[in-house]
Amino acid sequence: MNRFFSLLKSVTGAFLGVQSGKQLDNDAEEKSVWPFVITGIFMTVLLVIGIAAAVRIVLTNISG
Amino acid sequence: MDTSVCRWLNAPLSRLLQAALVLSLLPQDAAAEIPLNMPVGVTDISRSVYDLHMTIFWICVAIAVVVFGVMFWSIIHHRKSKGAKAAHFHENTVVEIIWTLIPMAILIAMAIPATATLVKMYDTSDAEVDIQVTGYQWKWHYKYLDQDVEFFSNLSTPREQIENTAEKSEHYLLEVDNALVIPTGKKVRFLITSNDVIHSWWVPHLAVKKDAIPGFINESWAIVNEPGVYRGQCAELCGKDHGFMPIVVDARSPEDYQQWLLAKQEEKEQQAQQAAAATARTWTHEELMAEGEKVYARACAACHQPSGAGMPPVFPSLIKSPITTGDINAHIDIVVRGKPGTAMQAFGNQLTPAEVAAVVTYERNAWGNDTGDTVTPTDVQEHNAQ
Ligand SMILES: [Cu+2]
């Protein structure tokens, strides 16, 4: 769980473009790139769904 | 510093500052009059577009003042001559997150009113008047969908003004022979498309700017509140005369609009009668040549040039060309039907049979083509019937 949270933090940092040196050192502990790739894809899907939902909510509320 | 350089620098600088001061002291309304800014326009939508623009402009100004203020203050306050020492640290996650989230919040705050306006702009439902707008190289065609009225709208600025041999008029390059007349206070929907390349129908005062794309129909709309004449231009580079296909929208009260429609429908009948009479009567070779020269100057010279030499390889020369000196039927055919996929458009629905006969006769005998051929309106009609 802790590891998943750390991955999430790294990917969110990458999305925002803000990352701390401590987190970077932490990431370097990982042996493989795949956990980042998978978390990245997961977060991208979430982002797309989030934007689509926002657009849908806005459209149904404004245009009536 | 050399004092003469100082003086040289100072004069323009102080003038610039004076100008900036004058501009900043003008009241808001006067600022809108300065053509540097976009127009407020004459529709509710154009007004909200203008308001959005100003809101976002002032947000940008505020951001610039804060960012550059901090920057210049730091540069001056922490300068080396005051003994400032550079700090050596690598990161500050909290500050970085703040300066990422604040712009994000500002963007979202701007997106809310912008989206509200966009949604309104895209709502083309419940229009009372439907007009199909078609871009041609280089003119516009307007068709009132439920009124049986349609016409081309050509640039009407005389060539002499363009060639600088006559004084330029007030609406130089922004005037047309047939303006698009619309009623005020009614929702008018524009169905915008193109016959050849991509154009863009742009009337700033209506806040309408839509690409005209062959094979697609883009929709837009406007409710003009005040009667008046509003001018625009093609806004998508579309070839040689892109700058010579202006748009003029003439908004009239609903009563005047109805009258105009009736007049237009009458005019159409008259024109049909005239065209029929012109087709039926016999023309001499000289008459056809004289009429053909006029038609050519109006409809063909933009591409094939008054000299007939064209602009190869884009617009072919008609001097001793295979078609203008070859088979008459092929010549009539390319004028009536055009050549799909090229700038050579079908003139069958733009010119009467008599005009086609005249221009074909003209092309076959002008510029030393001297075929001696005479093409009559009847020839054209027979060809069209095939
Ligand atoms: Cu154009």
C-alpha cells in the first residue's frame, strides 16, 4: 500500500511537472520501470474519464 | 554615458511615455474606438466575446505586473553591489506546487465564462432564417434556403483604385455588389461551406468566424440588434485573390428585409425573362465579342488575366490553348461544367447561356486566337440539353 501511494505520488508529480529530490531517490529504489508505466497509464485513463465527465456535466447543466 | 546618446534615447522614449499616458487616461468607451482593439460588435454574443477578451486581457496585465514586479524588485534589491549572495538550494516543492496550482486555478476560472459563451455560440437551434454561405475563389454565394433567393457577392472596388490610379474610397476592398441582407432581431443561421478550397467567413461585428470547407457544412448564427452595415473578409488564405473577396452584411428591420426579399424575387424573375430574351434573339458576331469582353473581365480575368495569358502553371493561358482553339463543344463544356478538382469552377449557374456564348466567342477570337468561330446562345442551350 505504501509502495502504491509512493508510485501515485511520483506519477502525480510528473503530471504537474513538480517533483522533489527525495521522491526521485525513492523512485530509484524500484527495480523495474513497469510499475511507473502501469500507474501512468492508469492515471491517464482517470484523467481522460475525469475530463469527459466534467465536459458532460457542464454541457448538461448549461445548455439545458 | 555619452550625453548626446542620452538625448537621442530620451526624445523617442519620452514621446512613447506620453503616448502611453494619453492612452491610459482615455475612458473605456474611447479605448473601444481605437481600432487596435477588437470591436464590441452588434450582437449579444459579440459583446460577451468582447467582455471575455477584456477580462482575460486585464488578468494577463495583473499577472504581468505581479511577475515582472517581483522579478525586477529581486534584481534590484538583491543586486551584487549591495553585497547579495546567491542562495544555493535545489528545490522547494511547496513553492513549485503553488506556482503550478495558481495558474491552473486562473485558467479554470477563465474557462468557466468562456465555456458559457462558447456553448451559446454553438447553439444554432431555432433559427428563423437559414442562409447557405458558399465560398468560391474569390467571391461568396448566398442562398436563402426557404426563400428561393440566391446570388453571388463580388468585390465592387474598381480596379483603378487597386492599381493606385484612382483615389481609394472609404470602404476600399470592403465593398461588394450584392450585400448579404438579414433582418434585425431574428436568429439567422449561416450554413457555411465551400465550392473549391478552404475559405473562412469572418464578420468581426457579429463575432462570427467559421471555416468554409468543401464537403462540410459548418454552422453559425447571429441575432443583430441594430440595423447597419457590417463588413468582413475571408480569413483563410485561399489563393491569389484571397484579399479581394470581402463580406458585407446589411442588417435591416424585419419590414425592410421583407421588402428587400420581394424586390429580390421580382428581380430574379426579370433576370430570367431577360436571360430568356437574350437567348432567343439573334446576336451578331460583333455583339457577342463586345458582351464577351465584359463577361470575361468580370468573371474570368481574375485567373486567366485580362491579356488571356493566365498565370501558368496555376491558371493556364487561353492564348492558342488546346481548348480555346480546338473543339467548340469542349470549350463550352469546360465553361459550363468547370473542371472538378481545379479552380476552374462551373459557370453554368453563374452565367446565362447568352453570356456563356459571348465569353466563349470572345475567347476564341481575342488575343490572336482568331478562330473566326461564332458561338450562339442556342449552341450553349443545345450543349446544356445534352
Ligand atoms: Cu477565401
